[in-house]
Amino acid sequence: MNNTNHNRDFTLLIGGALLGNFASAAVIFFYFAYIDLETFRVNRAFWRGTQIDWTTFVVVMLLLGGLAWLSDALYARPLREWDRRLADGESAANVPDAVRRRAANLPLFMALVSLGMWAAAGLFFGGGGLKFGSTTVPIFWRTFLGAAVVGGLTDLLLVFLFVESLWRRHLPRFFPAGHLSQAQAPRISVGLRLAAGLLLTGVMPLIVLGAAARNSALDIMQGGIDPYEILRRLETTVLFIVGVALVSNLALSLLTARSLLQPLGALTRAMRRVAGGDLSMRVPVDSSDEIGGLADRFNDMLADLQQAQRMRDLFGKYVSREVAAQVLKDGAMLGGISVQATALFADIRDFTGLAERLPPQEVVGLLNRYYTRMVDVIVAEGGIVNKFGGDSLLAIFGAPIRQPDHALRAVRAAWQMTRALAEVNAEQMSLSMPTLTIGVGISSGEVVAGNVGGEARLEYTVI
């Protein structure tokens, strides 16, 4: 991976989360400073008396943001290094388990750091008034809960989804085989994400609106403040909360949709490739939720299918493709049926003496060259090579696939085998090796064809 792009991704991860927190903090501060009537009225005395204003807010947020940035950067430092090494080709088997756990927990860690920053801000701005005696306990709790609960929980979910969406393309490098559940990371399910999103974008604004309406009603009942001023501020509060809720809802909806659609899209594309016969690909597993588990099971299924395909191909090398297809279709059953078929026998003349004169490796090489040509000829005529017996072979025409002209096919194959033998001998002479002579016999008539043997070992043959 290009180092510039690599560093950009990590900078975007940490910087984007902090900028989102700063923007949300400004919204919350603006609400408590200029929108919320009771908090505005009580806390303004504290802010005026202690010179807490937007400058103080910015300084405090920069301090808290600096601590959050330092925490995130220290946590991500080994991830940055290992991600670069993995992108450059180093094996994932070399990654320490502790680094894997960090990789799996990065979105949750950064989200919890964000929540901690909000809790600290709530304590500072709410607790400062208590220290100077200008804020009541209820106002402290309103300020603290507004920051830590409303702002903190909303940003916790936003930061988690934001970091997760960017981290998805890096995480599979640490877990190329998937199975993120083995990393001892908390499992954030899809249902929990949707429930949290509904709570923060649907239920939480209603609670805040209800609290604002209740406080306005109490202020009107207590008197001392122009009711029209209270209603005007309530109208401003409602518009402000609705606007913030709409923006937050849009951001959460987009991030949640992306967290679901990205892996589901990868699964859909993978299924299309599997339908086209490609069993070699794997879906990247980039989460530990239900979709990540689905990707794991999908990859396991592909591995099983690939293994079955290898076994099928290997099976086809030990028996003919036709017999293999019949066994896979109908099962391996003992017994047989009477059919009209033709058997072709071929063996190499004086092979025993030839084998005694040549080294074993040369004998095997000679047989492989010979059988390669003979098998090609037999298969071209629609026959199957039933078995090899040292220097001999048995081919069958008319079983298990019915062929009305099985005898003619066998004769043509025998004729072509003699021509193929001439090519083999020409190659033998070029290698300064002895030539071969073969005998071919053909028998046609009624045979019993089927699987013979025991339950543990079967062989298709004709009798």
C-alpha cells in the first residue's frame, strides 16, 4: 500500500472522529448557552462571573480533544505499523494476538474515548456552577446528562459507525481467515445497532422535547417571566432540537446503512461468482456481528465445496469420468445389470524383460507416456478405461453409457492405438530408449456391468 494513502486513512480515522465530536460539542454548548431557558438563566451568572464563554469552551474542548487524540493515536500505533507491513506482503500469521484484539476493538475503543470526553465536558461545565454556587443540583444534572447522555451516546454511536466504516477494508488483513469471534472482541450485533439508532434518533429527541415543554409550563405557572418570552424560547427550542435530530438521524442512517450494505453487497457479488463456478474466492470478514458470522459460514461453505470439487477431480483420475458421474448421481451400489458391450484389452509384449533392463523411474515414465496416448485414443471414441494392470489396460465401450455402435467404436479405437503407438516409438527412439510392441484384443457381447467388491472398497467392471 502507498504510505501516503496508508497514513491518510489513519489520519482520517482519528481526525474525523475528533472533528465530529467538536461539531457536536459546539451544538450542545450552543443549546445550553442560548436555547435552554432555565439553564441559560441560571448558568449565565456563572459564566459571566468566571469569564466562561466561547473562548473557554474552545480551550476546554481542545484540551479534552488532545487527550482523546493522544489515547486514540497510542492505541492505533501498533495497528498502523502492522497494517503497513501486512499491506506490503507480510504474513498475517506473524501478527501478535494482542494486536489482533486491538484491531477488532478499534471502533469500540475510539467510541468509548469519545464518550469519556463528553462525560468530562459535562462534569466541567455542570460542576463548575456547583463549585461557585451559581448552579443548582438539578441544573447540574441537566447539564451533565445533556452532555454525557444526549451528546455522549449519540457521538458514541456516530464515532463507532464512522470508524468501523473506514476500518472495514483494513481489518481483514489482520484476520484473512475470518472468525473475528476468536479475537475476544465484544460482539456488537445488528439488532443492538438498530435499537441504539432508534433510541438516539427517535426516542431521545422526544424526551428532550418533553422536558423542554415541561420546564416551560413550570416557568409559566411560577410567574416572574413573560409567558410570551417563554413560549418564544420554547418555539426556538423545538425548532433547534428538531433540526439537530434530523441531521443526526441522517448521519446515523447513512452510516448504519453503509455498515449493512457494504458486507451484504460483497456477499451478493460473491454468490454471483460462485453461481458462475468460481469456488476460489473468499468474502472478507470485517465485523463480528451477524453479517460477519454469515460471511464466515459462507467462506466455510466455499472451502467445503472446493474440497468436494478436488475430491471429485481426484476421483475422476482413478476411475473414468462416466463412472464417477454415475456413482455421484446414483450412489455406489453392489450388483450389476446385463448389457451389450465391447471390451478392449491391450498389453505390451515382452514387458517383463524390458522392465528388468530399465531403472524403475524410466519404466514409470515410459508407461505414463504410453498410457497418455492410449487413453486419449480410447476416450476420443467414447470408451472408458476401466483399469490398468501394469503393462495392460481394459477399456469398455457401451457401459455405463449405452452405445449402439460400441463394437465399431472399439475397432476404431484399436486401429488408432496402433497409429498412436508409432508416435510413442518415435519419441522412444529420440530418447535412445527401446521401442514397444503391443497386442490388442476385442470381445463383444452380453456382459454384466456394475460395482463389485465390498462395502469399504468398490470397483466398476464388466464380467
